[in-house]
Amino acid sequence: MMRAIGQDAFGGPEVLKEVRLPVPVPGPGQVLVRVRAAGLNPTDWKHRAGPAFLGEPPFVLGWDVSGVVEETGLGVTVHRPGDEVFGMLPHPYGAGAHAEYAVGPARAFVRKPDGIGHVQAGALPLAALTAWQALVDVARLAPGQRVLIHAAAGGVGHLAVQIAKARGAYVIGTASAARHPFLRRLGADLVIDYRTTDFATAVRDVDVVLDTVGGDYRERSLRTLRRGGTLVSLQPYGQRELAEEAEPFGVRAEVMIVESDHAGMAAITRLVADGKLRAEIAGTFPLADAARAHAAGETGRTVGKLVMTVD
């Protein structure tokens, strides 16, 4: 048996509780990972609070995993027991990282770089893959292009800033004034205080917008793009409406949900190994303090990522 953080009903952080569950058995093409650290993401508290992709509880949340391969299923050749790995369980239906053990596709994981610990590695997968897929796979961000990143100090945002800089882009970020020094240290070229300045009038002729906020940010961001530019929204709603709003501006608008991606994880690993990508750790919590970790995340005031650790 193993410890896990489960819930029997939707609600606030108080619905989370420590439960005992059977250790999962890896099937063909899967690995069983002993979890050492697991990141928290907004998708965790959204699924906890109400109906989303996972259906009705009970379930165990968590997609970010860093740990040690305990067992491999039939046909697995890319990992062996004892390997230190990190990756993202298939999103959104493959949750289960907030436990002592997690099982997932072998190719959802890559070797953890030797230069970072499990907390740092556990913070990266979902947020870094989101940023990589949005900027590289969807928007095809190229050197010299201008990119606008909303909520640039957040979990996805601060990693997107680093990925964009690594690709030679000019990076504009929106954030509160208190977070501007942090973003400049990451390499942001221009930072806009969204509380005092309307980015839609302050920024023009950008090639790519990464919208992590939603709401009216999507429509307002269209005005900042040059013709032929791309808006990538991470809010999973309104694809048709967004495309219709984008058409008069002569730009492309896409709604994206992050996917497991072995090649993307390999690219992220190279950036980490080259010292070009690092997660800012906003705080760590033992597994038993999952409710407190969720409450901290939902404040919206964290810079970087929250991580739960598993002894």
C-alpha cells in the first residue's frame, strides 16, 4: 500500500485527505516511479474544485513527477529500475502524481539532469512543456521575433520567458511592479505593470502572444499582434469564438492544452543542462500538507512553482 492525497468530493482545499491505496502495477510500455517531488499547477486546484476532465471523484491529482524508476512494464527499453527520471503524466486524464508511487508511459519520462535535485525537476514538466509547446510547436517562435507573455512571473510564464530568450526572441512580459526585477533577471527585455498600464495600447507589432490569463486578455491581445502573428491561449474554452475574433486582425489564434511529449521533455532537459532554464521554487510542502499547498497556489500571489515533496 502507499500514501496518496485523494478526495471524495469537489470543494476547497479541505476536501483533500491522505488515503491508502494499492501501489499501481506498470502495464506494457509503462514504468512505476517512486515519487520524490511533484509540482502543483492551476489544473490541480481547478480539478479539485469542480467538474473538469477527470469526471467525478474519488481521484488522486497531480501530473508533475520527479523520482526513481521502481519497476518497468513489458517492453520498456528506455528506462531501468534505479534511473532518476522526471516527466508529466498524460494530461488531463493521467493524474496520480500526488502519491508515493505513480505509473505512466515510459516515454512520458526522461532522465533527470545530474545538476538538479528532485524538487527542481518536479517543478518543471507540465509548466515547461506548456511553454515549449505553445512557443515552439504552435507559434514557431524564431530568433529576433517579439513575444508578449502574460502573467510572466507565474508558473508557466517565468519558464516561457526563459525559453523565449533561449530562442533569441525579444521578450515582453506583464506582471505587477514588484515582480519586475525578477523578470529582468530572467532576461525579459520589457516588463509592463498591468495594474497601471494597458498593455493593449503600450505594445504593438508583436509576433507571438502567450495568454495564460484568459478573459478579456484574449481579445485585447489580438490588438498587439502584427498581421500574420499568433496568439496561443491556455484557457480551454471558446476556440471558435477566438478564431472569429482573430480573423479581422489577420492573425492566427489557437487554444492549447499541454500533452505528454518525450521530445519536448528532451528539449527541456537540454535547456536545463545548458543553464538556460530553471524553475523558481515559490515553496515546498510535504505530501501531508497538500491542502495548505493548494490554498497557497490559489492565492495567485506565488512567483514560480509550488512543489510537494515525498519522503
